[in-house]
Amino acid sequence: MARQIAVSFENEVIRIVYASLRRGNLIIKKTLVLRDEEFDEFLKKEKARHFTIVCDFKSFYQDILLLPPVKERFFKNIVEAEIKRKAPEFRDCSFFYVILGERMHEGRKMYETLVFAVNNYDLSRIIDRFDRYGKKISAIYPAAFTIAQLVSFSYGITDEPILCVAESESGKILLLMKDGKLYFMRAAQSFESGLHDIDVQSINMTVNYCRQTLRLTPSQAILIGTACSKYETTMDLLLPALCMEPPSNIIAPRETITDFIIPVSAMLNIKGMKDGNLLPESYRSICRQKTILSYYTALFLILSVIGMVYLKMKLSETADMKRKITSLRAEMSGMESIRIGYENKKKELDKVMPLINFMNAMNSSPDMQKALVALSSIKELRDKDINIVSIDINPEGNMVHIKLKGSVAAANFTAMQQAYQNLVKAMKKTEGMEIVSDKIDIKDKSFYIELRYT
């Protein structure tokens, strides 16, 4: 259930409505009527932070402009430029516009556009009053706009122009509507609730203005709220009049709806309401920044809590780890003497391991013995010019792999080549011997021969 508070500024009187939206119904919970000097105390005590504002502005600019059809992002700039050109006193203002339709002008298609503007100075006086007590304004609507939306919601879209009459403490509010859109609004002075001669005179003058200037003739007058409560006049209206029935989705006594129709009209979730919001862009930007900042602050707090929990867990794990390390150190200090004895024995064993491995290999592999006997039978290996540096013998399956490294001590290249070739030929002739590869380096006179014995 979404709770809302609407505040309507009507001259020196302020009307306040508390309501909730539930399943499309607006349920009125509470209403207040305050004098202007009582309102600051109300804001000071009220715990709610968000408010919707409706104001019956005494000073405003309205006009119907013919503007070229351009993209939406440029259209607003054109409207603003036209306001500053036609009404210099509204150079610093907030405004909204309604495209009423298309119209040919001097052979060009133009948009017929209603423009409504209010000075930012008047808006800032309202905003500062709420901001002083840490309250946030969701929207500021002109009373005429919210009433027009209410009428459009109640009666739907009608092709015939209609003149709507509502009242606030400031006087009568007169609206011309057509096709569900607001065409013209006027604030008329009035001293009493209901309709009296002075009100009928204002209505008739407005009807004539609509006929002569706007070329629109209202078909009927719709009396809204307390404007329909009394009808004490000796003059005749130029239009047939009827009282507007409040929408069925407003749940409250009829008298309450009638007396508070302006703030109530700002609380209905009606399509198009956002279009009439006069909140200055500077205030909206500050609100967006505050909202983003509050989200980041909340995120930071959440991450801080998570970090503290994680840190506490890690500190506990670290304490457990320190206890285990202390225990292991005590065990290791007792094992040090055993380790030293083990290393001493290992060093002694390492000295004789090559001999042990070789003897084991020799005893376990008769083929290696045969390979050594065959190798020793090659008399060229004992040549005075042949020096054997290393012999590497390894069993590989059913054969023995032999690697010979050595050098040739000869006086010249020819003698070196002859001694080396004699050795290779002798190995090839030896039974069971097979040369896998051989090479000789003429620079350092070293050679390498790889044999396979089967």
C-alpha cells in the first residue's frame, strides 16, 4: 500500500490530504486545513519525507504557440526560447507544454502548443520551505493542470470543448478543455463558495473569450467540488451546467472529496501527470544526486558489515593457525636430532650408491656384461691415439644402449680422420654391434658414438 501526502497552497489556506493507493483505489485517510503561519510547525512535526504539491499560482504565463515540428529533444529548447522572447519577465522559469494538434500556417505544418510557465523564484519559495525541514518534494503541479487531468480521467476524451469551473481559497479556476487536453486556464476573483453573480459574470466573459479569440465554443460547463455546492445567482449562464461526480475509485465521504478536490486530484495515478510537473531541473538534479549518494552510502555500509564479518572469520582462522604452528614447532624441535642422524646416514649411503647401482645393474643384466666384453674386444679402442673420456651403458628392453665420448690425439687432420674411421669400422664389424649415430668435431678433435648392442 503506497502512502501519499498532497499539500495544496490556496492563498493563505493550506489543505493537506493523507491517502493510500490500493488496487487502483485512492483511500483518503486524513485531511487537514491549516493557516499559512501554522504550516512550518506542521512540517517540523511531520515524520513523512515525501510530498506532492499543488499550487494555485497567482502569477503565471500561458499561451498557445505555433511551433515547427522538430525532434522532441529540440522542441523543448524552442518552447523555452519562445517564452523568453514573448515574456521577458519569465526568463528564469519552469514550464510544461501540451501539443494540442497540427495546423497549417502560411503553407507550413505547425504544432499548436499550449505553454504554461511559472517563475523559479515562486517555486523556490515553496521548495526552500520544505527543504528547511529535510522534506523532499516529488512534484509541483498547478491546480488547473491536476483538475484538468481529473476531468479527463472522469469524462474521457470528448470532441466538444467543455468549460470546467473549480474553486480554491484564491477564487475560481476556469479551464477550457477539448479532446481531453487543456487549452486555456484563468483565475477569477471570487469572495464566496459556490456560484454567485460575480462568478457567473466571469464564466460568461470566459465563454466569450473562447469563442472570439480561441475559436472554440464550449458545449457545457462542468462544476467541480465546492463550486457546485451553492448556486445563488440572478444571472443566467451562457452554457448548460452540471456537477461533476467524483471518480468511483476515490474512497472517502463525498463531502471530504468535494472540499479537498484539488489536492485529491494530484494524488490519482493518472497517465500524463508527470508532464505537468514544474519542479526546476536544478532541484531534480540535486535530488537525483542525493538518491545516488544514499544508494552508494547504503552499499558502502553493507560492504563494510560484510567486510567486518569476513575479517572476524579470518582473525579466528589466523588464531587457530597460530596455535597449530606453535604445536608443530614443538614437535619439530623434538625431531631435529632424528633429522640430523638421518642426514648423516644418507650422506654415507650416497657415497657408495653409484657403485651399488652399477653392481646391481651388472648382476641383473647379463646383456650388459656381454656388451662390455664385446666392447673390450675392439682393439682400436686401445689405440694410442684414441682417448675414451666416458662410457654410458643402459639396458633398453632386449638390447643395450652404449654412448662413447672421447678424443683423437693425432698430429694432423689426416691421421685423426684415419684413426677415427678405423675405430668406426671395427665397431661395425663387431658381432651384435650397431652404430646408431657418430660424429667428430675437427676443431677440438672430440667424437661421440652412439651404439646399440643386441
